[in-house]
Amino acid sequence: MMRSGKDAYQPRPEHHFTFGLWTVGNPGRDPFGEPVRPALSPVAIVRKLAELGAYGVNLHDNDLVPAGSTATERDRIVREFTQVLADTGMKVPMATTNLFSDPAFRDGAFTSRDARVRAYALQKTLAAIDLGVELGAATYVCWGGREGVETNAAKDPRTALGWYRDAINYLCEYVRSQRYDLRFALEAKPNEPRGDIFLPTTGHMLAFIYTLDHPEMVGVNPEVAHERMAGLDFSHAVAQALEAGKLFHIDLNGQQIGRFDQDLRFGSDDPKGAFFLVKLLEDVKWPGMRHFDSHAYRTEDEAGVWDFAAGSMRTYLILKEKVERFNADPEIQQLLTEVDGGKSARVSFGELQNMNFDLAALRKRGYAYERLDQLTMELLLGVR
Amino acid sequence: MMRSGKDAYQPRPEHHFTFGLWTVGNPGRDPFGEPVRPALSPVAIVRKLAELGAYGVNLHDNDLVPAGSTATERDRIVREFTQVLADTGMKVPMATTNLFSDPAFRDGAFTSRDARVRAYALQKTLAAIDLGVELGAATYVCWGGREGVETNAAKDPRTALGWYRDAINYLCEYVRSQRYDLRFALEAKPNEPRGDIFLPTTGHMLAFIYTLDHPEMVGVNPEVAHERMAGLDFSHAVAQALEAGKLFHIDLNGQQIGRFDQDLRFGSDDPKGAFFLVKLLEDVKWPGMRHFDSHAYRTEDEAGVWDFAAGSMRTYLILKEKVERFNADPEIQQLLTEVDGGKSARVSFGELQNMNFDLAALRKRGYAYERLDQLTMELLLGVR
Amino acid sequence: MMRSGKDAYQPRPEHHFTFGLWTVGNPGRDPFGEPVRPALSPVAIVRKLAELGAYGVNLHDNDLVPAGSTATERDRIVREFTQVLADTGMKVPMATTNLFSDPAFRDGAFTSRDARVRAYALQKTLAAIDLGVELGAATYVCWGGREGVETNAAKDPRTALGWYRDAINYLCEYVRSQRYDLRFALEAKPNEPRGDIFLPTTGHMLAFIYTLDHPEMVGVNPEVAHERMAGLDFSHAVAQALEAGKLFHIDLNGQQIGRFDQDLRFGSDDPKGAFFLVKLLEDVKWPGMRHFDSHAYRTEDEAGVWDFAAGSMRTYLILKEKVERFNADPEIQQLLTEVDGGKSARVSFGELQNMNFDLAALRKRGYAYERLDQLTMELLLGVR
Amino acid sequence: MMRSGKDAYQPRPEHHFTFGLWTVGNPGRDPFGEPVRPALSPVAIVRKLAELGAYGVNLHDNDLVPAGSTATERDRIVREFTQVLADTGMKVPMATTNLFSDPAFRDGAFTSRDARVRAYALQKTLAAIDLGVELGAATYVCWGGREGVETNAAKDPRTALGWYRDAINYLCEYVRSQRYDLRFALEAKPNEPRGDIFLPTTGHMLAFIYTLDHPEMVGVNPEVAHERMAGLDFSHAVAQALEAGKLFHIDLNGQQIGRFDQDLRFGSDDPKGAFFLVKLLEDVKWPGMRHFDSHAYRTEDEAGVWDFAAGSMRTYLILKEKVERFNADPEIQQLLTEVDGGKSARVSFGELQNMNFDLAALRKRGYAYERLDQLTMELLLGVR
């Protein structure tokens, strides 16, 4: 039975919604302006998100422990944070490293032309992995924020890819040596803040994984906004990752094609694309986290931030209910059955070569996709 | 009172929906493939669209009268077409010229480097204007299909703009000389089939109009797909045209940003953008035609074409009803009132220069746009 | 005679090269990272640019006078700055206002939903105009950094355009009341930092000007990067502005289509586009400033900043020499002559309607644009 | 020694330049217009290309043997074609199948919803493989022209990827069963003629290969235009394929970002991108074909087509010479040495964790990329 009524859209921990500390904590700085909101403490964020129905939070090392903290400070911070997690029941399913804010990473981290920077990036990541594991994270995201170039004169891309691979191999080795129960999820982005970032889409990242020493430890973390920046269909990329057993994490948000990284509230700009993404995840009962990597508009004060967080989860649940309706709609399902010719039977080469096809019929048949799409849109718009 | 129930979405002539003969008549040829559907006769198109609830049809000269027809053939075709219009009550509110199919226009029509082609394009347009007026059209659309370049080495853009202006001035002069009751609507497009088309957006076209001999006779025909190809917000362009009194016609369809010209079914890819467009047109009770310049997917047979046509009108009416809800929603309207600081009172320079502002308050206030947008999306998704 | 030898590329004040204080002074902050370079003082910038051969500098009010300065501090700063201008012979041909850094402008300045913000933006601009005029500026640029929206639910675009117009009209009135010899140049940008910015291209901005109270005081300031973000041909936009007598200023830089605002070194990413732009400006001997609105890659230290500045000017001069070669190249000019059918003679309607065209010939003739473009590219690559 | 003088740019068979029959044979039809050039016979194309210095031609089955030919006609056509190859010494290094022109493929070939179409597509491909092998082809390109959707309602992308994989596995099996010496090169494209095409970039295609039954038989055929449509850096994609041993073929042409598929003359729109691509191929002495998959502007007659073909090859050779200069330029090479910190030495985890970094130094060092890029541009523009 389909749950009805508005409380179907009330997020609960079982829905596995997570937010990055950096997302609701985003103070609204942008390339042309200063922060517009005061920083929120990690502890306050956890409390509020728990109240709203989230399952957990994710973090970069420096979201929790500011760069330059002493060991004592770090321990105090982690202790307080662990306490609030215990108090609220919130989890930290994923952790990552900030390899982009420090000016030392101006030419990248794992692919900087300076070998000392590459080594420092690894050192920082080992510490961040330790922190993540301490907080219970089972997934470690690597986003190569500045792994790229403004001019191809600067780096031979083959050399850079080699550096990148060396780094991921080294990290996998470390996790194995520590017997951590941790998997890596690599996140692609085509550009910004670099002119061109290496391994720019989920596809390139997936292909790269097969060239690693331990491909079984590594999957992808596709992000709506990053794939949309390049104008690609996000659900297709996610389907490819799913099919390859490589969907280890996902970043939900919104983005217009061909623009700066907008990180809009999930479902706020392209509800149709969001619908087909939710359909894919729910149809396979994907067990991972529904992680929102987005932030409130810069026009907002703190109240607006929580509107944003609540709206993100609520829209997911609205779309999830629509997926159930789509799957249960007799007319839509009938159209899908009629069109589907069934699984291609594998025949012998000789048999195939001698097969006769009624080309005249194949040439004139229609697929009723206009009708199918119209019914889908009406369902999405709530008039069906 | 808001009309309720599903028949609110039943198109009727009073809704002023029109289709181009070339839209439902599109046989599905594309750069990589042959036609997939037989041609539909103009007479058959008019009958079927009347049945579906449309108000009228629009046409290029050669959509009705094939290139190379004799005067006798032309007259017979026009007579039969006029008859079916009379039979069905359908109108022809807009006409235009095909200045792009003939290989003679390979370098453009009004801006071809060959002066003979420029003259021929004018001659063909005069005849098409006569035809349009004969059929009752009050609006004449000029779409500069091939007015552009692949290489800027070929044309000085100032020269080309001069040729373009000469042509439009000449056509205005002709309409005046004939005392036709006809206005021009110029249609912009950024690229395709040329690498770069002159006057690539509604903005550039609007600006160009002010440099004509008779700007009062000329407005714009913005097209969703053309503005979206360049990643621009369509409703903003339409608002600018409306505000300037220059929205003479409009082309409704759908399009993903940064792609080939898709001419998708209106509302099928970006319902939020479509909603704000409908809001703009309905809020001002714009009296013009809701013209669909789009075509069915190439996967469709004729049945799919009519699904496409019916869906286009139906989606417009669904969105129109949502606009009424938006305007009547107390919570949404409250948010808009709270935020709006009212009309800027015009004060003297001295008064302004001595004004004190509570900058601290202005810096921290929020605008509640996340909440406003979430409510809008929920209304659009039919759960509000 | 064409100047030969490498010193043809040595910038001199007569070339009218200018830089914004904010361009060479850019400390390399971006959405994902902190500044990488210390701030340079305006005085130091002027000295260094003079040494490199520039003509002048341009500025936002707060580039020179930090926000919150007292009147005394302001006067001291302006005095010292005026002194270094006198010492070096450098000019300040253009000034503008920073209406985007302060969190008060989070929802825009002239189009903020808060009427107090709109008033404050005007107050700040009047002061900045006074400063600009004091420094000798003859052009005042208005870039509507945040004049836009993330969601169209927030603002009716017609209302926003009305506020925008009121603001520009008010500023024009102020300049007239003060009898300043100052013209306004409006700068368009499609997006970033807002989701969609009003009047997104040079075309839209040009059209808007015609609706102002004093259109003769207002022109445009097209920027390469802003037009390229939308995938439009920049030289076409500049040609339209030139032709309309509205090219009051220009921003030279580089940008890949469909990305965040890159502000690359002029000519560094699209030399062909840069060539045709220089051709346009030089062919008409445009008297304005060649202003570079760009910044060094974030990988650079201060030495890299000056490499960037010197390279910007040098590339312009290299392209300028290539324009002379293009105009003097007999084979290229021959191809242009052959193709050009001459000015379209304006004939009477009757004459035109009776004209016979050799359509078979027009349909099969070629335009030799592949050859023309290949010669152009070879000239550009220096092998011709 | 670097070859000097203009004849360095004279193409010869040893340069391995190839053209598709469909490229120089393109009659200039587009979505808005009819063909502008008569068809050229394959025999005439081979003769002319041999004369211009090409190494060979590539073909779709129906480029040579029209659809619907009888077995006798096919044999005659192949015989005559083989004869002209022998006469001229031209080769056919690559072949492919036309799976997009026939209306039967309106919903795709290997991923059509109709199982009969999927089977017919395989049957047609087996015959085309036989033809390709008969003509001596060692590489078989698969471009999934219509393998995609306009609406995601139509196909579950996981199902579609499964069909795609089944097809390629079947074809590999066939080649093995025939003991053909043939490898497959899969070609990605993001969109056009479908709204979204499956496996939209070289990265997605590479990743897909690892999931096949015989990945060793399958590589990629990256195309400049297809990767650029999505705004991605082409040389990075090629580097990834090279590094993975998967660059089996390449399609050279030109394209502006975010537009319809332009297939421009190689090097004509983005000489910097073309330079870095040539650098990559020449630096590794890649042994494959330099295949041009592009066509003359539609403004051209047959003479323009040959200008286009000659220019394509000539530009490659001009850029190749510039690569040699870049590699030999002492100042450029010095900058690359200075910046490069050398190969990252792999240290033990404990050693790395205890390493001290001079962060202050790493934070302020510059990379001199502005200078490096300026020198590269001057070399490219021929003034260095």
C-alpha cells in the first residue's frame, strides 16, 4: 500500500538522508562577495538536523577540526562531536579531506607539479581517514578539487593521471594496512575551480578505477550538479555506476547546464531529472545514503538554511511517492509493455544472418513516447 | 472562481492555441536520418487541429504552396485551404517565409554575400507577405535561418547588419505601400544551422529594432528553445519584450541548454521555466497567440504526432491553473509581501546623500526565498 | 607601412591599454579557496603598470577607498593616488561602484526586493561617481553584479526591470545636475554570482538603453567572458554596439563557453575570436580604451601577475599586426572581393517583383569560405 | 633536425591521414535545408584524396554499397572500389556500419525497444564487418548514433546498457569465430540526434569496455567535436585512453562548446586545443590513423570540399612542427623543469606521517604558468 497524506513526506532516519557539515554550514561567501551568515558549530548542526529527521552528517577534516588545531584541541572537538552524535543518534557515514582551501593546493593536491605538495596532500589525507574511521565512516570520498589545469602547457595529462593513480593506490594500501572497513568513492567534476579538471565526469572516473591496484575498494560518488554542468543526463551516469557495482555514494543537488557550480536544493530546478534519479535509486532499493551536497541561496539567513534542509528531504519523499505511482499506473505500464520487444534472444550467427525482417513494418511503427512522456509529466505535476 | 476538474484542461479556440503547419507536419528527418513519417496535407492538419481545440495554424509560404508551383496551382491550393479554414473556423494569425531550405540561401538570405540572393530573398518575401495577408495573417514572422557565418573571415558583421536592416526597412515600406494591417515579429536564434547567427538573442533583436526606419511596426517573436540554447532565462527575455511593448508573437516549446535545436513539446523538459512563462503571459492577460513551434519525437508515428499536439495545449492549461493557485495561495503571497519593500520613492539627491541606513540590519536580513521556492515547487508538483 | 620586428609588440601609452585595480590586484581567492597573494596597493599597481607601458587604471570605489573609511582617510588616499598618477602620467579613464561585495547586496542593489537597499545602492553610486569624476574618469561602468534571481518566484521580472530603469534614470539625472562630463556604459552578464542576471547579454542591455530617459548618455561595456559564457560570438555583439554608436567601453579577457567566469588573459584561449575582435576595433580606429578585465591564474605569485599583465598587452599588439597583414594580403582580399556581390541596390517593389533570377546558378555556386578561413588560420599561426 | 620551409606542410601517405567517404562526400544537407552539392562517387573520392596526399579512406557499409543493393551490385561496387585502391595505393584502415539513417533505427539500433530492430542491427553489422575485413580494415568503429532517449520514461538505462553490452559481446564473438584480425573502437557522443545518448563521453565508453566479455578487443574512438559538445578538454580524454592502452582510433575535427554537431575543419576553431592534441599524439609517436571526421561548410561547392580536405592535413602538419618547436624551446623547457618537483617518491606510511612540510613556502610559491602559457601562445601565433 502506498502511504497517503502529507506525513508521507516527513523525513525519518530510516530514509537515510545525510548532509555535509559544509552544506548547511555554508556561510554564503562567493567569488564576488563576503559571507552573509555566521558560521554554525558542528554540534548545533547535528542537533538541528536530527530534529528535522536526518540520518547523519558527513564532513571534511577541517569542517570539524580547524586547520592548525593542536592535538589536544582536536581531541576535545572530536569528543564533543561524538557526544552529540550519541545524544541524537546521528551517524557519520562518510568523510573526506579538504585538499583545496589551503593556498598550498593552488596547483592541485595529488597532481600538483610540486612533489612536496603531493606528499603533503597524502599526509593530510591519512590523518583525515583516521578521523573518519574514528567517527564511524564507512565511505571515504575523494574529490579532486584542484586536480587540473588552466593551461595544458603546464602538465602532460598522462603524467598527471599517473600521479593521481599513485595517490589512490597509496591510500588503498594504507586502509588495507590498517584493516579499516572503508571504501573509497571518487567524485568527478568537469571544471571550477580549475579551468579543466582531470577525470571530468563519472564515466572518466569509473574508467580510471579499473586501472588501480585495488579496484574492488573504489567506486564513485556522482554529483547531480557536476554531471549537469557538462550537460549530461545524471540518471544515465548513475545507472552505469549501479550496473557496474560501483555506486558507493551519491551527491544530491540541483544545477543548470553550463554554469558555475550552483549546488541548488535538490529537485528545485529540474524536477523531471530528479524524478528519474529517485526512480533509479528506489527501484533497485539502493541501500546507500541520500546525501545532499548543496547549500541555501545566499539571500537566506539561518531560518532559510533550515527551510532549505527540510525542503531537500521533503522533495525527495514527494518524488519517491510519485515513483510508486508511476510503477503502479496501469496506462503507463501498458505503454511500456507494448513497446518493449522483450529480451533479445541470443541466436547463432548463421541463424541471424538468415533471418528475414519486415523492414517496412519496422520503419513505420511508432513508439508512443509522446503519450508516455505526457502521462509522466501529468503524474509529476500531480494532475494524474 | 477557479475552474476545477479535468475539463479545465480541455483546449478551446478561446485559448488561442496555434500550431505551425511545419510542426505537426514535421516528417522527422534529421541530420543523421531520413523522414520517418509521411507528409500530412495542410487540409488534413487543419481539420485535425480544429478537432483537438486549436484556434488556428501558421505557415511558411512553402508549407502551403510548394516551391515551383504555377500560379494556377497556387490559386487552387489557396482556395482549398481557405475552404477548410471556413469549414472549421480555424484562423491563420501568422505567416512567414521559408528563406533557408533552398540551396540558394546557403550563405543566408538578407545577409548573403551575393547581392542577387539578397534581392531574391526580398522578392520571395513580398510574395509570401501577399499570401499571408490573403489568408488573414496580422503578424509576419522573420526568422533569419541562415543569416550568419561559420567563419568571421567571410563577413564584416557591421556590413551584414546593414544588409539586414535594409531588408527589414524595405519590407516595412512594402507593407505600408500596400496599406496592409500587418506587423513584423523578428525571431532570434544563436546558432544552427549556421555556426553563429546574427542578432542571436531576443535582446539583440530588440535592440536592432530601435535602429529601423519604422520601429513601431516591428516587434519580436521569442522562442523558448532559442533562448535556452544560449542558457538564458526565457521569461526574463519575454518580460523585457512585454515591458517594451514589443511582444508581437511567441514560440512555445522545450529545449535543454547548450544543445542542437530540439523543439520539444512545451513543458516537457522544464516545467518550472514553463510555469513562470505562463504566469507572465497570463498575469498581463497577453492577447496574442499561444503558438507551438515544436514537433513530435522522431520515434512517433502519426498517432504520436496528435498526442504531442494535444499534450502541448493540455500542459499549458495545467500550468495556467497552477498560476491561479500561486496567485491565490495565502502563504506564498504573504512571503512576497513581507519581502517586498515597496516601490522605491524617488527622493532628491541631497536627501538621498544624507540618508542613514541601518547597514547591520540590511546585511543580516534573509529573504525567505528557499521557503518561497519550496512552496512553489510543491504547488507545481501538485502536493499543495 | 607595417611596423616590423619584435618591438612592434612593445606596449606604449598611445595604445590606450588600461587595467582595473581589481585585476592585477586580484589576490586569487575563489569559491573553494583562500587568497594566495598579498594585496597590492593601488599606488604600487599604478607604478608597475606605467613601467609596463599601460595608459591608465580603472577602479571601483572600494578598490581605492576601503568600505568604512572616514572622510579624512578617503581624502588622504585620494591625494596619494592622484600624486602617483601625476608622477607616472597614468590616467583613470573609467570608474565604477562595488555593489556586490557587501552582504547588504545579497539580493541585488538596484533590483533588491528591499527598497532600503535600492536607495543605499544609489547613495553609494552617487559618491562613487563623485570620486570617479574627481579622478578624471569620463566613463562610468554599471555592472549589475547581483541584479538577478535564483528563483523566479522571488521577483516579477517586469518589476525588477522597472527598478533597474528608475536607478539608471536617477543616475543620469544626477550627472546632468552636476554638469559632469560623464557617460554610462552598462555591462551585461548572463549568470554568476546569481542564477540568472537581468539583461543577460550586450543585446538585452542595448535594447534596455532605448527605454531610458536619456539614452544618449548611456552605452554598453561588452565583456568577452560574459558574452562567451552564453556561447555567443563576441565580435558580433561589439559590431552591433559600434554600429549603434553605443560602444562606450570594452572589457578584454578570455573565457571558455558554458563555465564559471574565468577572466582569462586576453587571447590566451581563443586567438581566432580575439583576432576578429581586434580587427573590428582597429578597422574602425575605435578611440576607446583597451581595458583588460581579467586576472592572473591562481597558481601565480606576484611575478606571475606582471607576466599576465605584460602578456595581455603584447598579445593585443601581435593580433593588431596580424590584422594589418590580413587587410594587406592580396589572396585573402581577392577572395573577399570575388564573393562580395556589392551593395544591394534598392529597387522599386514592382521592379523587384518582376526580376528574374538564375536560381540554378545561385543554388550551385560556392563561396570559397573554407579557403578563406584556412588562409586566415595560417596567417594567425604565423606560417603565412 | 626540424624540417624547415613550407613543404614541411605537404601531406604524404606516411603521415597516415585518412578521411571518411561520408566526410568529403557530404552533400551539405542539414536540418533546415536540402543538399547543396552533388554526391561524389567513392571512386572519385579515392582518386582525389590520393592526389592530395592522404593515406586512405574509411567508410560505413552504405557509403560504398547503397542500402538495398543486390549481391551482384554489391560485388561489382566492391570490385571497382578495390581496383581504385590498388591503382592509387590508398588503404581502408577502418570500417563501420550505418545504424542511424534507416527509419527502422528511429529508437536506436542495439538499444531499440523493439527486439527485432536490435536483431536487425546485429545482422547488418555482421555483413558490414565482413565488408570491412574484405577491404582490409583492421579497426571497426561502433558509433551508437541513436542509442539514447528523448524521455527517460521510455527506457530504464540499466536495461539499455545491458542490451548495448550484449550487442558488443556478440560482435566480438563473431570476429573471434571468423578469426578476423579486427579490433573495435567505440565512439561516444553526448547528444544529437537523440536528446541524450547512452555512454555520452569517452570516459563513459572506456568504463563500459571493462564490463565486456573481451575487453582486450575493444578500445575507443574519441572525437574532438563530441567531447567538446560537452565542454570537456579533448586532450585529457585522449590521454586517459592512451594511458589505458585503449586509443584504437581518433576522429579529428573542430567544434564550439555547447552546440549542434559542427564537424568543423580540424584546427579551424580552437588551434590551442588542436596543438595540445597533436602534441600528445606526436610525443608518444602514436601509430594510428589521423582520421578527419568533418565536412566542408555548407556554403562550399566541390572546390571548397578539396580546400577543406587539403587544409585539414596542412593544419595538422603546421601544428606538428610547432610541437617540435615547443619541445625544443629552451625557455619553455626551463620553465617546465623548474616547476616539476620530480616523481613522487613512495615512502612508508610512518615516514610520511612524520614528514615536516614548509607550508609557508608551499603557500606562497608561484608556478609561472602565465609566462609558460604566453610563450606557448606566441609560439602558436608564429612570433616566437
